[in-house]
Amino acid sequence: MTIPSDDYPLSADQVASYQREGYLVLPDVVTETELLPLESTFQRFIEGRVSGMGRDFCDMSGPYGRAFEDFNLVNAVLPRVYDPGLVGNVFERRAAAIAGQLIGDDIALDYDQFLAKRPRRSEAVFAWHQDLGYWPTGTPDTRTVTCSLALDDATLENGCLQVVPGSQQEPDLRPHRPSAWSSSAALREEAHTLTVELRPTDAIVALPLRRGSITVHNERIVHGSPGNTTNGWRRTYVIAFRSQQTVAYERRIGFTHSHNDAINWETHLEALERPRSRPPSRPG
Ligand SMILES: O=C(O)CCC(=O)C(=O)O
């Protein structure tokens, strides 16, 4: 039997394209056979069968406290914390190999996330944002690679990821504000989602994807995804890598990407209003 490699070699063109555009689409990263056990774990979370998650199990398109049947965009954050059986799985290993080629080998897995858009939910919108807008300020090294594995073919109609290529090169992060249902920073306690304004010059690119393939995106690229108007689900498994130093900094200040973290979001949002200038790009 041939044991599939954890490696997924990228071409120089792919690396250059990631640096220029801020994203990549990579085909056939996880095989059908490898997907099946991951999918069965995914389903336990997305069907609400994992207890004790608090706000780490929520609707990413609305306020906390919604009844499960009313979730549009089912969100399970940090599944590997709640099910350590996921640690070291094939997607983690292959995504690490990809991230290492894009931002260097000094990386750590920062967080993982399961997302699932229910069928016929036009409200299952992931608001436009830059990932860095969600994260603590004060990390001089922001290098991040986020890989998102399609468990269903993703299409424009079922709400695939959309990006604004090149927006990661803007000198400042765009101002992020709590989404419509929470109109002030204090209400960040009521809903997790932040959003940015699109600009008239933003050229949006949709990233349709086959099951088993992945998108990869940069921490500064403007991205989001529309609702699901089809009769099927759109499910995706997200893993993000940051530099070991940055992950250590986050943990030191008590930031784990859990929605249950006791972070002072008001201070965080005030800091976001102040433009952050670009850090030096990837060393070496
Ligand atoms: O896949 C999506 O719909 C959005 C995911 C996202 O925004 C992210 O992984 O940063």
C-alpha cells in the first residue's frame, strides 16, 4: 500500500501568486478516502452533538443565543480542543506543509473551525472582513495562512468564499465594526461578527471549489461569503497557521480564538479604529 505523503509541493508561480493576490486555490489536497473520517467528526459538531462548547458553537451570521434550528451559518470553533482526536489529522499535516512554503517553517497551528451553511438560507452570509481585524493588536509579526477545505463542492449559489485580490497589500487595515445586529462595541458581547465596508474599486473574485480542494488566504485580504440559496449544504473546515512567536503572544494575553475568551473587546475595537501600518513582509 502506498502511504500518501503529507507534502503538497507548491510551484514558484503559486507562491508568487499568493504573495501578489493574497489567496490561492489548490485542487485535491485531501482524498475522498481521507475525507470520510474527518467528515464524520465534522457532522458531530455541526449537528450540535458536542456538548460544553458555550459560545464556540454559534451562528456566525447572527447573535449569540439563537436556537440551534435558527442557525444559518453553523460555526464550531476550535473543534480540535473539544475533540483532540482531530490533532495531527491529514488535513492539518498537509495544510502545515502548504503554510510552511508560503510564510516559513516557524509556524504553529493557531486555530481551527468548522463552518456549515444550511440549505436555503440566504441569510447564511459571512460578512466582509479581514481576519486580522478580529485578532489582538500588538503582534508585530502578523504572518498567517488560513486553509479552508471544502467538504461540499462550493459554488457561488451555495455561498463560496469571495475575496478582493490584492487588498492584503493596502497599507492599513480597514476599520472593522460590529455587524448590523450589534451597533456598538459594547454589544460585541452579543455577537462575534465584525465587518468592513467594500469600496467601489473592490474587484470581487468568487472561489468555487471541489470537495477535497482548498482555498488559502492571507490575514489581510478582504473576504466574505454570500448566503446559500441551494438545496444542499456548504460545509468547510478551516485551519489557520501563524508564526510560533505570534501564537505564543496570543496565548500569553489570554487569546485562544475561543468565543468564550474573556477579552476586553471594547479596548480591542478602539485599537482597531487606529490604523495599523504594515509590518515588514515575510522575512527571508
Ligand atoms: O468560508 C467562508 O464562508 C468564510 C470563512 C472565513 O471568513 C475565514 O475562514 O476567514
